[in-house]
Amino acid sequence: MATAHFNIGSNLGDRLAAIGRAVALLEHAIGAGATVSAPVLSDAWGFDSPNRFINVGVNIDAGNLSARRLLEIAVETERLIDPDGRHRTPDGGYADRLIDIDLICVGDTVSQDDPVLPHPRMQEREFVLRPLAGLLPEWRHPLSGMTAAELLDILYNK
């Protein structure tokens, strides 16, 4: 059974409460308990905002669920918490949001379908790599062979 790793972020409202609700809803939908990283504070990525994000990494045993079903659960969870779904601007750019859940990886699964796994921009995001390195230190990116800590080192030295 593979471990699904999600990254959950929020930069609006009671950020910690929204993240906590998201974790609980994921646990319920997937049917397994989660391990949650320490929170990471970060500025908005890909857009300007005065609102800082809180992000956490979340590991859940995926059981027999497909990556596609895990993504569907993440999207359903976002909609339950924020029915307005303020993830994007009208032109497709990023926007402030109450909750954002990304499926980062499922074990060593590689997929170019929906969802693309591992997440195609994970190596560009400290707020994804730091929690992943803490929760899954032995995990290696199945395409590069690098751990999250090694990917962080590259990001820091750019």
C-alpha cells in the first residue's frame, strides 16, 4: 500500500481551522489516519498577496485507492470547505484561497495523466518540500532519484 502525500495550504480566514478541517475530511473519505507535518509559513507563490500562507504536508495510507480517486477526494474536500472555490482569477492566475489541497505524490507512482505525479512543480516550492522531507525523508522522486531534502538544497542554492 502506497502513502499518499498531500500539501494543504490556506491564506484566508482561520487558516489553521481550515487546514484541520481538511485533514479530518481527507481522513474520513480515505478511511485512514493522517500524519501531519509542522506548519510552514510562506508568501504567496505565483501571485502577489499581503496574506501569508500556512501549509502542511499530510501523509495518508492510500489503501487500494487510485491516484485519480485521491485527487477527486481532494477536490471534493476543497469544495466542502470553500464552496465558492476561489483558487483562480478569471484569467486563470492564482488567487487567495481559504483552502488548497494538492496531491504531491503517491509512493513512487509516475503518471502523465490526471493527476500528473509526482506533482510537476513540487521541486519549485519550499512549502511543499520542507513538509515532505520531514514526513517522508527516505522518499525519492521517481524521475530524478532525489530526496525532498536534496531537492530543497538545489532550490536554496539557485
